[in-house]
Amino acid sequence: MAKKIVFLLLVSMLIITGCSGNNEQSTSNPVDTQEAIASPTPTVSVPIDPKLGEPMPCTTAMNYPTTEETDYYQGIVDQLDPVTEEDWIYGNPDAPITIMEYADFQCPACPRSVSYKGLVDQYPNSIRFVFRHLPLFTIHDKAYLSAMAAEAAGAQDPDKFWELHDIMYINQQQWSPLTEDEFIDWISEQAATIGLDVDQFLIDLNDKEVRKNLEEETEARLATGVNYTPFMIINNRIYKDNKPDLFGLIGIYEFGGYDECPPWVIEEGKSYTAKLDTSVGMIEIELLAEEAPLAVNSFVFLAQQGWFDNIYFHRVVEDFVAQAGDPSGLGYIGPGYSFVNETNNNLSYDSAGVVGMANAGPDTNGSQFFITLAPATQLDGGYTIFGKVTEETLPILNEIALREPETAVGFDDATVIYGIEIIEN
């Protein structure tokens, strides 16, 4: 349960204003949940010319369109030092996913750092977290002092660096308004609480050589262009606008997802039916391949690969939707790729049994889908409709167990999808 709480802290972040070393403000975007929500932004469908076996149009976790701003900061990232044993590294040093953060302990947007560490705890084989100091001393009066406190803790025991890292971020609002002397008293109490030798801690807190190195390192980073916090990098790519797709990468390395676009597996002129074998009965869905070829192709491909086997309807809201498609059951994992919305003015979420793609914003469709349990026309235009439950199996929808992932404990009562069979007609 504790791991789930940490996970939710990360993905439920609102847009937070970051801190900039040149007193300008930089926005750090959140990692959005993939939920069916109201007030969507419509997008138009694109012409599709499917050729069996060729890749369908999509973006992948590490291959996506960039912006001028992203390209500018990527140029800065390319100049930064690679990770070494001298860095503060939390987790498996050989993990395939590296989350690197340049941060200031007094930066209001940086406490999410604790949640990134929580992802390492959640997926220890796949993720490592690297922390680098960027004390923005021109706008934060205790930027250097708090960084020195973490270094002083780490000088006694590397694990204590991370303990004090968490304590300072979790309690940031408590100590940030303090004077320097008051902060030293407060941080000394925290050092004692985690078992540090406080006398040695205070000596290290004032180590002039460590302070000099930290100042030189900070000036060099600012000069390179790392001038705001949190400055996030994932697998040597600047992390902006939720790209690279962190949860897609987790889908790849933890759940057997895909680092390339899936091939076309559906054929023009054929129709497809999906039979969902669930713990409450069979749900049959007529797939709308002509109206939503991308969504149907992805769904059929994933079903044939077993992606949906033994997963839960993880979010089921009464008189709204039943959502599934995430093998973790937490509602945030994707298959490693995403594709654009396909809108159709002739289709509507005007009844129960309409099947749509869940997303984290326009054109971010992956593996998560939902089935309406009642009319939900507020979703029209923003969420691809790619199927309809047959009249004969509509009553099964009433048997799907209600579940809110934010409050649910465990999956004992959740409805399971044992597998999905695709019938080609």
C-alpha cells in the first residue's frame, strides 16, 4: 500500500511552476493519468492506408516529435557529464531506465523527487534515480546550506543522504521559512533522528572544501544552460511535455511492451469481434475497424500478444465507465507506444456499451480502454470510439465490480479479464 501511495503522489501532480536560476519561471509538466475525463480537446482523424505487416503510424517512448524548446535543452543535455560512481544513485546501477534530476532542496516544484525514488522501489530492476545538486542561490536563501546538509549526511553513510533527501523534501514547507541558524538547529534534529553523529554532521555541514566544489559545480552547470529546477532527464533525453514516455518505458521493461510501432494485423474489408473472457462472464465487442483503424489494429495486436491477459478493470465508476488495459492495475502504464485520436462525428458515447480509448491528453492513446456503463456524451470528440458491446452481452457490464484506484486496497474484489480472443470475419 505504501508503494502505491508514493506512485499516486507522482502521477497526480498538478502543473507546478519550477524555479529558474535567472529568476524566470519554467513550467514542469506533470505525468498525467490515463483516465476518461470530461472536457476533452478534440482532434481530427488522419488518413490511414494499412498494409499488412508494415508498422502502423505511432510514436514510441523514445521516438516522438520534438519542439524548438525541447531541441534547445537537448543540446544542453548532450553536453552534460555521463553518470559515474561519483553521482548519487538510488537503485540498480545497471537499470535500463535512468531518471536524472538536477534539483534544489528549497525549490517548491522539486519534492516530487521523493516520488521518483518511489518508482525505483516499485520497479527496482528497471529504474535507477540519479540526483545532482543545482542550488539556485539567487532565489533560495538556504539552497547551498540544504545541499551541504545532504552531503554531510552522505559523508557518514550514502543511505543517509537519501534519508535526509526525503526528510527535507517532505518537510520543505516547515523549514523553508526558517533563518539559517534556525535551519541548522532543525536539520541537526533530523540528523539525530536518522542516527547520524551530529557533531560530525555539523563539521561536515561547514566543510569549506566541499562547499567550494559544490559552488564551482553549480556555476559550471548554470553556465552550460541547466538553469531551472527540476531539470529532468530520462535516458539522456530532456524530459518535457511528458516525453520521453516514462510509463511507456516501464511498460516495455516491466510488462513486455514494445519499443517499436506495432505492425498492421487487420485487413481492409474484414470485420473483427473481440471476446473478453472475464470473471463475471463473456463480453463481446464488435470492433469498428473502418471508423478507427489505428485503435482497432492496436487493440487486436495487443490482444493477440497476450497484453490483456489476467488484467483488471482497474477503474470502474458507477454510471460512467469501466476502464482496463494496464497490466499493473494502477492505471498509468502503457505499451511503449502511442497513437493519435480518431474522431468520427457519426459516433457518440450516447449509450452503455460504447468502447473507447483512454488517454492522457489528445493523441496519447496506448493500451488503456474503457466501456461506458451509461450515456457519457461529454466524452464525444476527445476519445476514440472503436467498438460497441453486443446487445446480448450488455447485461454483463452490470456485473463488473465498482473500483476507484485512488482508494481501493488490493485487487481481491476487482473484475478480471482472463484473456481476449479476436474473431476475424
